[in-house]
Amino acid sequence: MNQAQEKHLKDYTKPAFTISHVDLNVILDGKNTKVTAVSKVIRNGEHQHDLVLDGEQLSLSTVKLNGVAAN
């Protein structure tokens, strides 16, 4: 594991995005777990930063933006 790093209030910046809510559906069985997450993500401000999904050691099946599959 990585060693923890100190964080200081003076270094704080407002997040680029806010997630206002998340709806989760979890299906468990003996071999697989399927999680469907629908998130409402709001861009904070007029920036052009990318929204990065951090899913280390996960298998991603689909990403949709406004109901349309992203490639």
C-alpha cells in the first residue's frame, strides 16, 4: 500500500464535479456480483476537466451518458 500523505487546508480546492445522488442495484450470486450504479454528476463551474472513473480491480461492462452508451 502507499504511505498516507498529509493534507492541509491551505491546499484545498473545490472539486471539479459534485455527485448529488447515486442509485445502486446489487445482485449477488455464488460466483458473481453485479452492481448497477446510476449517478447524477454536476460540473462545478466552467472548466473542461475530464470526469475520471477510478475502478481499479473492477470489470466495467457499460458506461452511459444521458442514457447513451459511451465508447
